[in-house]
Amino acid sequence: MSKQNIYMAMGSLAYAVAKADGQIHPEEKDTIKKIAQEVLFSEDLSNDYIDRMFEKMETAKISVNDAYDYAIDVLEANKYEFDFYDSIKQKCLRFMELIANAFQGTSSSELNLINRFKQDIEKY
């Protein structure tokens, strides 16, 4: 998997988590770039790809499930081309958890999405 693909998948997951409780809160959007830089990857391009994918999904009003499914499809389709090993899985999971917690704690719908991701990444 090219790094671009994982960044785009993470942008899609960020969108899904932020939207999971019904609306995207400004605090969640403001936090995503910071979290991506600190938790996921330190490369500047990661933020660009994550931001662009998030904005694309938000503009198109993509559903939470469609955004999540897109991310999982990208990760699954490219799992052999990228070292999607435990440390990367944990970074992705932590990224989602921090986004969910950015506005008034983690909602049950955000927690359900995070738990779904935990189950799905066990396959890889």
C-alpha cells in the first residue's frame, strides 16, 4: 500500500468517526490535523491527504458507513503492499479514539465504530 492510500483511508476514518454522532463538530475538525501529526505519521503530506479526503467526504455528504467501508476496502485491497503491522494498526486505532474524544467525550455511536474497526483489523 502506498503511504498515500493509508493517509486517504485515515481521512475517511476520521470523517466517519467525526460524523458518527450525527454531526461534525468544529472541535473534531480542528483536532484531526494535530492528531494526525502527533499520533499517526509525522510527514506533512499525511495531513494533506487526510485533510483532502475528509473535506471530499464532507462536501459529498458521504454516510458514516460508506466512509468507513471505503477506508476498510482501501486497507484490505492494499494489505500486502504495505506493512500493516500491529504498530500501524494501533496508531490508526488511537487516531480514531482521539478524534472521537475531541468533542464532549466518545459517544456510543463513535465507540461502536471504533469497536467495529478493532474487529475488522484483526483480519489483517
